[in-house]
Amino acid sequence: MSDRQLLRQLACHFAIGASLGPLGLVSLLAIGNGLSDLVLGGANPVVTITILLAGASLCFGFNAAITGFCFAMVEGEKPGLKRL
């Protein structure tokens, strides 16, 4: 796998993870476990929600990219590698 293909694959993994992060946060806020009351009852809920969304997006994106990198490295190992 060339470096350009690896970078394209990592960017794809990052984009997928970055889009799933806010979905996870919105579902966590929708459950009704008191977190939404805490966020909306604060001094500036728009800033709080923005920070939470950006943080969740970056965390999920970086973790997905790292996982994709590990998968790419395992696929590129020795040709005689036995897989289960």
C-alpha cells in the first residue's frame, strides 16, 4: 500500500469516526440521564454543547484513524501470515 493510499484510508476512517462522535453524544444527551439538564442549565449552554460536540468528534475521529492505521499495518505484514 502506498503512502497516498494509506493517507486516503486514514482520512476516510477519521471522517467516519468524526461523524459518529456527535451522534453518540446526541444519543447520550437524549437518554435523559441528567446530563442534558446539566448542560442546558449552565450559564452558556451553546458554548458547552459546541465544546462537547467538537470533543466527541475529535476523539471518535482520532480513535477511528488509529484503528484504521492498525488494520492497515496488519494487512501489510508478511504474505504468509495466517489469519483466523
